[in-house]
Amino acid sequence: MSHKRIPKRKAAIAVGGVAALGAAAILLPNANASQDNSAGAATPKTLKATGASDLSSQIAALLGDAFAGSYYDSATQQLVVNVISGDNNKVIVQAEKAGAKVRKVQNSTAELAAAAKTLAAKATVPGTAWSVDPKTNKIQVLADSTVTGSKWDTVLSTVKSLGTSMATVKKTPGSFKTLVSGGDAIFAQTDQGGVRCSLGFNVTASDGSPAFLTAGHCGVAAKQWSDSQDGQPIATVDQAVFPGNDFSLVKYDDAATQTTSDVNVGNGQTVQITQAEDATVGTQVFRMGSTTGLHDGTVTGLDATVNFQSETDPNGVDTVNGLIQTNVCAEAGDSGGSLFTQDGGAVGLTSGGSGDCTSGGETFFQPVTAALQATGATLGDAGAGAGAGAGDTATADPSATAADPSATDGTGDQSGTGDQSGAVDPSATDGTGDQSGANGTGDNTGNGTGDNTGDGTGANDGSSLTSNH
């Protein structure tokens, strides 16, 4: 998230290489244009992602208990709505008239919620996660590489008790962990060493002051944040929630700070953020991280629960609820960063996940809409110069490639802070120490993200669910 401060220099842009991910499509201005096929009342509308999210909310309110979730079919650009109709065909007609493609399913929203409660009561062990998958109308349960022995038996038996029509379970490589970094890198110092996270989205706090959102575990780890590794603090945490949720509201210390409502995607390119929106399963999303740069993927689940290994209690679990599940990759140093849509919708803040940007994996995000509601903040420009400086932000170029490691404004220094990306106590167990010592993004300054993947995340494999501050 780019942000400007006067009279100080513009915050440095910490961007890893833009991987081969089809990101050229990110800002084709007319891609997925909305169409309203109003010729036939029962013909599903062709929608872009934002329209699908809005339509889903409308139909959910219209159908009540008959609504059992929805997802976006990117191939047809249509919203698919699950309904529990029984002999009542009226609900199907209502959903079709609203513009959705309708299908009958077995499990109601209430039944899926009850299944999730059973998992929470019986299978809350570090290294597990679950979310609702409307495509299968089931709960999808994940267990990382640390879930073995009796813990795996517990998860397996709990899922089995729910029945194959209600829940599925699979192993996922690596381990779930919070990932400290995002759009622009932000830094803090603690008694345990340096902490690196990422600015997610600039907002206006409820009192009118300029602020930004980032991950809650970042705000819990440190109170004051800087826009350079050894620089003076420029912002102070106002609210931080973790576990339970994972968001922080951080206010700029200078009330005259000027901000822009956009996301930095590298090479001087930005994506203008125009609104906050709820995630819809099936939609394409993009994640910007100061460690790994720009990556894209798809929303695969909603209302996800993730059980991270507690940093303060070796036998404890830090459970976060209500997250967005995706197949977008992320690595240590990406926490707090921006999850957004092609058409400028702010969707999430990077929380944690498993795997890396070489082998892939699952990554979870705090919904932006929930963070805004909880903090009372509003998305967009803030401060005395709200909107100022927009003229020197660039429109994202569809042909944009990896960020130039020789870029000015401190980009090299920002991206070369691999030691910060996992800087908890080096003596911490379960791989956290290795993470803090990994000099992955140090090489990244000159070489893009290739070296970071090899050196920065190798220590993660097999480690337990930990926060990597």
C-alpha cells in the first residue's frame, strides 16, 4: 500500500519479483465488464467479481434459511447459489429472477455451522484449519505436516463422525504460520529483535486521523512502526486483535500525513482501491507482499478457522476465525499485506498459511470488511492532504514485470531485510528460530525473489504452526 508523508520522503516500496502468474491481466481496465442479461428473467447475469459479491448478499437476504452459500463461476462469469428448497420451488424462482444460477444442495448453512462447531470442540489442534466450500457444499478440513500420530487420529475420527456428505479432510504440505510482511514493508523493534510486517490498506480512523490496517499479530508484537528498517517510528498501534481475529489499526503519528488509496504492485505501478468488498468463493484475487511481491489465485473457502501454534505457550493454540481461504501463495514477511480484486476491491489482510511461492499452498486472510466494522475506520485517503499526490501514482501496466532491484526510494533496502521477516527469539522452538535467521530476502534485494524462496522458507517445512515476526 503506497503512502505519502510530507515533508518526509515517500515510503519506500518493498517489492519482490512479480512471479510468472498472469499478473498482466490484473489491470486490463475493461476486463470482466458487467453485463445485465435482462432479456429473460431466469437467465443468469454475467457479472464481474464485485457484482457477484453484491448479488450474493442480496439473494442471501431474500432467501433467508433457504440460502446455503454461493460461489463465482469465473468461466461463465456467473454467480451460483446453493438453495435448500425441498418442495418449495418459489425460492429457486426468486434466486433465478435475481440473476443467479441456482442448484439444490443437501447441507444448509446452519448444518454446516454446526459441523464447524463440532470441529472446534473436538479437533482444535495446532496445524489444522477448516472452512466452508460452497462448491462441494461441505466443510473442508486441512491438516499440515505437523499433525501426526494421535493428533491426526483425532482429526480423522472427528471428520468421519460428521459423515462424508458433510466434511472432507486432506493433508497439506509445510505448516501453517503467521507471515510477517505485504504491500509496503513496515518495521518495528521489540525486546526479541526486529519485526517486519506490511501495510495493508490506508484508511481514515473514526476520529478522522490518517491510519492504515495491517495484521493483528503484527500490532500485538510491537506498538510503534517505521517505514524503514532502522528509521524513526511514524505510526502507533491504536487497536490490535489477535487471536480470535487478526487485524490492527495503526495511526500515523503526524496528523498531516498524506496517503493514497492504492496498492503498490511494483515497477512504480499501482492499483487504485475504490471500495471494500466481501470475498466470494471462485473469484480471482491478487496478493501483494513485501517479501514475495505480486501473486494471484482464487478464493477457495469462507469463514475459515485456523489453529496456529501459540508463540507464548508451547502447548497452546492461537485460533483465528472468520478468515478467507485462498490458494494464493505467501511466505514469511508477507503478513498484513493487501488482498484485492482486479477492479480495485479491498478484500483481505494477509494472516498466515502453509507452503511457499515455489510449491504453493494455502493462505488465509482477515476480511477487510470485518476489520473496518470493528475499528470504525473507513477505507480510502486520509489526513490533511487526502488524495494529494495521486498525480504521481502510475496506472498499472499490463506488461509489468519483476521490480527492478536497482529502483530508487529505498526499494533495495526495504526488500533486503530477510533477517527481519522472521525475527522472533532466535531460540524459539519449532523452526521459528530458523525463520528469523533465514537471509532469504537479503539476497532478494539484488536477485528478486528466487533466492528468498530457496533460503528464506526452507526452514519452514515440517515446523509447527508458529508466528514468524
